Amino acid sequence: MKCPYCGSEHIEVGIAWGKSAETGSVGLKFSAGGGFFSYVNVAQVYSDLCLDCKSILRTYIKEDTDKDWYHLCDNYGMK
């Protein structure tokens, strides 16, 4: 992989996003379960980083994308 911004091939691939206190996951929110027993879950997010110009080249998830994704969010995680 080559950085489109600086041309470097010094790329770190698959860096996981997270919180410093590890109190929860940072990622894309989706509804899991169904009906009365539905709950909010988070898909782990990863990025590829150019170590020379410090640009994030790609952000992605590794799991299935067939989910009930949240599109709007308030501070309480509601749809």
C-alpha cells in the first residue's frame, strides 16, 4: 500500500480504535437482538496509518455489515 498524500510505503495496517480507560468500545453503533430485548452494540473500527505524514488512509470494520446501523444519535445512544 502506498500513501496517496506523501507517497510513502511506511504504513501501519489494522490499528484498532479504542478508549484510553478501556471502559467501552469506540466504533460504529448498531442495534442487536430484537423486539423488547434489543440492545446497542458497537462494531470495532480499525484504521491504516501513514507513519510518515500521519494521515489515516482507510477506516474500516472487519465484521459482517448486514446490521441495523444507527444513523442518528444523541448523547444517550438513542436512535
